[in-house]
Amino acid sequence: MKSSRRKFLKIAGVSALGLGAKPVLDVLAASGEHETTSTPEIKKGKDALTAKRWAMVIDTRKIESEEDLKPMIEACHKIHNVPDLENKNHEIKWIWTEEFQHGFSTQEYEFADERVKHLPFLTLCNHCENAACVRVCPTKATFKREDGIVLMDFHRCIGCRFCMAACPYGSRSFNFRDPRPFIKETNPEFPTRSKGVVEKCNFCAERLAVGKMPACVEASNGVLTFGDLDDPESEVRKLLKTNYAIRRKPALGAGPSVFYII
Amino acid sequence: MTNNKKIYDKGMVIVGLCIFVVVITFPFWFNLGNAAPAPEPKIADKAKAAKECVMPKEYMKIEHMQLLNEWRDTVVRDAKRIYVGSSGKEFNMSLTNTCLDCHTEKAEFCDKCHNYASVSPYCWECHIDPKEAK
């Protein structure tokens, strides 16, 4: 009877295997079904503006004083819930003004003409081609989008501020405090930031997605032009073709996407 | 032959053990039958009128956090902001502008369950509840 015991054990083993496999197969089958019902389509809005490399041209000849730039700064800061902190050390800015001497510190200044010397220059994130902030970010919270916009994922920012040290243009601000109490008028359609994250201009990615031009461009009365730097027929390229324009600190090789017609 | 199985101070040890067991299980039997009932989130009128969510109710109940995670990544990273739900309807992928537009009562809808389950998602540190903003 030895051989029959052996047989019995074999059969028992195989059946146990079969019984054990059934629930596993069931789960696999169920998860397969699950996948098919829960992968709905995700797409871009049909009005979304797209480009290979977004860029901005600022015509400084049309600017006379700080007053001309205020509406653009206000438009931006208002829709993006940028807080107004009095303490300069805590200041948050997406778009601001800078003197030529400071904004364009690598340019000849001593004998620059009087107009340029005293003109306020509108400064913002340059959305660089080789952005230093993107390279240093340890969590990939700052990244470069396909359309050239250097964007921040606030969900992933750990507030290490490497990007602030890396950015040669001072485009980034850190939230040392909870910004909410310092926002005069909250725009409910755009999130605020929380304490401990870095923030900066986003080239109005949320507006481009619904077919609108950036807020500052809209408020600029033609001082600012926004378009695709990769498209030879775009407005920005036409302006750059016919006017002499400079960029901030070009020798650093960052490749800024904001141009200034002098 | 000596008897090794003797417990010294048997009475004391058993009494001590009993006290120990009672003390350690105290939270369990003390709260027996007092469990807080699972909250029933209140569906706002606007959500009721809409009849359907982006996905079926059962899916949303279990998977809404995964869905929101997916939303935030595709919106921020891939610049894709339109979600075609289970019924073929298109939605703007936005917590404040889409979810809270229907589920107008955040306190009665989101917070109720989150508090019960003792989870504190940090969504609201940045995303705005239009009601609280006012």
C-alpha cells in the first residue's frame, strides 16, 4: 500500500495548489476589470494655448515711470493670491521692478544713457532654457514643462531653498510665514501657498490652459508681448527681428525667455 | 526528587496578574458599546441636483484620494486639465473650482469623515474653500 499513499499525497498536493490558485486568479481577474472601468480619458482643454517655448518681450520704450508698471504687477499679484508682507525679509514677489544697475548688473552702466539709467525695469521669472533652479531642486518640485515654462509643484516643495540660491535673477520668494492673513483679496479660483514653500511666477500656466494670455500681458496695454519663441512667425519673434533686445545676465548661459527692448 | 513546579507566593502572583490584565484591557471594555457611529456625509443640494459625480459614487467613496492625486499630477506636470468621467461628461480638474463647486459644504462633506477617520489631508492649507474665504 506504499505506492497508494504516495499517490494520495500527490493528488492532495495538486488539489491544494488548485484551491489556493482560485482566489488569486479571482483577484487578478477583478483587478483587470477594475482597470478598464477606471481609466477615463484625461486631456488638454480645447482652448489651451500651446507653444514650444513661451517667451515674453518687454518694450521698455513705452515705459516712463513706475506708475506704468503698477497695473501689471497688481493684476498678477491679485489673481495669484500673492501676499503683501511689510517686512522686506519676508516679501513675496512674482513680478516686480528693478533698476537697470541691479537688474542688468553685467551690462555697462557708468555711461549708460539717462533714460535707461533711471528707468524701472519689470522683472519676473525668466523661465530659463537651462534653468539652474530645476537642476538643483532635490525633489523635482521645480521642473521644466514641454512648453518651456519653469513650473513649481508646490505639493512637492520641501522648502530647502536651493532654488533661491541657484536663481541668478532673484525670482523666487520663500514663505517664511503663513501667507493667508496677508492676502488682501483672496481669489478663490487660485490656491494660496502654505508656510515653508518657495514660489515664483508661473507664466500664468493656469490661464494659458484656458486660452488666455498672462495677466500682466493683458494689463500691459501693449508693453508686454507674449508668444512662442520657436515660431518664426510669432509676435515675439517679429519684435525681436526688428528691434534690439537684451536679456538679463546673458553670460551666465541660463538662456532667459524674457527680452527687453531698450 | 525536588518539585520544581512550585510557584512562590502563588496567591500574590495570580492577583497581580489579574490586576495587570484588567488594567491593560481597561480602554477596550470601558469603551465597549460606546463606539462613535460612522458619520453620514451630507450631500449638498447642488451635488444632489447634479445626480452624478465624476465617477460612480462607490468608486469615489473608496478612491477619491487616488483620483485627486492623479488630478494634481496631471494638471501640474502634464498641463492636462480636462477629465472625461465615467459618463462621458467633461470636468475641469480642480478641487476648489469643480469638487467644491458641487459639494459646497466642505465641513459637512469632507471634514466629517476625515475627522472621524482621523486623517488630516493638507489640501486646505493652500486650496481654498470658497465659503471660508468669505
